[in-house]
Amino acid sequence: MNLINQNTFRRTPIINLRVINVTVILFILSVIFSGCFIESKEQILFAQGNSIYMVDSDGNNLKKIVSPNSNTSPSWSPKYDQILFITASNTIASVNRDKLDEIQIYQEFNQNLPISNLQWSPNARYISFNAENNIRIFDISSSEEILNLKGYSHHNWSRDSEWIAISSSDIDSGGIIQRNPLGVNELKRTTDPTHFAPQWSPSNEKLAFLKSDGEVNDLYIMDLSSKSESNEAILLYKGLSLDTTYSWSPNGKEIAFTSANNSENNDEIYSINIESLETKRLTINSNKSDRNPVWSPDGSRIAFISSKEGQNETLVFAAYIMNDDGTKQEKITEYSLENQTLGWYAHN
């Protein structure tokens, strides 16, 4: 009797071990197979043929968001649950990413003037845009207009929604101004009317902007942090291409931009380290126009648009994605896009 009990005692760990091994194997297999069916967590937003589309960052699952009605300038809401856009009648509208049949029209924001530079405030409380040379900001919940600035052509929200940076080309009062939209404070940062297109860094401590000389733009940066001894603007790079956009990296250490400052005199994508001023050329070709880079949320990749081979003056583009060092370039749309900046969304 004792012998039987001993054998049973000795076999039990072996049986348990087998059960554990089988459980582990099944768990590993479930992870592997489930990973094959996980929906892409990154999506690119763009306009094509007066419709708005969304596509996975690997080029799969193309989905029409809004049907043709001259819908332009799509942008993600800060929570990435809504898409904001402009209709043919200069009306601002939004649609829920998961409920495409529920389109909200903001009739109170209607304009008789063309709308551009449409933005959400980072705290998702306000919508702002340019109506020609007027910057208008509305409270979304109440539809109340909280600010109407006349004579300004560009604006950009700080990431904490406390400030907007605005620019004016007025000869007497132009330059870059830092303004708190809910208050009255205005800080004159530059007085040069050729300064425009300001962009806050992710930390809100630096402000980048462009200076036009007619044929190209120059990229400048200004340190606004309390650690800065001077707010004097520093030249980062001379010779950005006209009608293109630039983009801060999520960590605030680099800026990606477009320049034809190369032997081919061709629009190419570059990045520059704002501390060391080291510049990297990320695209290399002589017959395509590459422009409007935008970083992925984790900073590992860059999306941009590129024209057809040999047709860099036709202004018909496709969307591409590449690693942040320029490697592994992949086309994710057909050549049917106009000049635009892509919107990149990554699930949390």
C-alpha cells in the first residue's frame, strides 16, 4: 500500500509538467495565429478626387470615408475618433471614424470666404481656421466664436492649447506673434513680415517658422523656454521648396522638410537635427518630386507624397512611407493625389 502511494506521488509532477507544457504551447500558438488577424493599428488619411479616404500604413484596407462633394483638408481629431474636413460650400463638417454615416455639419461656422488651415485645438475644445487673412476660432460645444484675428495668414496651436502662434505679412506690423486665444496677451516674437508658417515643438519650448525670399524658404527655430538666455531666431537650413510643409519629430529633436538644394535641383525629403544641425537626405532621385513629410506617432517612419517618375511638374502624387533614415520606401496609394499633407493615426 505504501509502495502504491509512493509511485502515485512520483508520477504526479510528471503529469503536471506535461499539462503545463501543453498549455504553454497552446498559448504560444494562439498568440501567433491571433497576430495574423490583428487589424492594422496605423492608418493614413488623405483626400483624393474630392473624396476622403483612409488606408492602413501597409497600403491595405483602403476605405472611403466621405463621398464626393469637393471634400478637402481632412484632419484627425486629437482623440482620433473624428475626422474634420471642408465641403464645397466652405462649410466645416466632421464624421465619426467608426460611424461613417453620421456626418455633423457646423452650420454656425459657415463662411463666404475660402477656408484653409483647418485645425482642432489639441484639447479638442476648439476648431480654428483661416478665412482668407482672418483667423477664426470657435468653441465646439457652444458654437461661440471666441477669437477673430484679422490680417493673419497662418496659425498653429501649442500642444497644451494654451497658445497659438500666428503670422502676418503686413509691412508695418508683420512677423510672428505668440497669442493666448482665451485672453489678451500677445508676445511679438519677430517683426519681419516675410516670416510665416510657425510650428510649435512637441514640448512647447521651441517655435519653428519659415522666411521667404521669393524663390525658396529658409527654416528658422526660436527657443522660448525659461532656460533660454535669448529668444533670438537661429537659421537651421536655407532653401526649402515653395508650397511644401515641414514636420517636427515626436521627440522634438528633428525636423523633416522638402528641399531642391541638391545637384539634381529636385524636390527631396531631408531631416535636420536641431542641436547638431546634422542634415540627412532621405530620398534620392532626379525625376520625381518628393514633398510634405510627416512623422509617424512613434517617430520611426515618415509618410510623404511623391510624383510619377519623370512627371515631377504634373502635381499628381502618390503616398509613400519610409523609415526615418530613408530606407524601406513603400507606395501605399495610386498616383491620384493632389499636393497635400497626409494625416497619420496610430491606435493607443
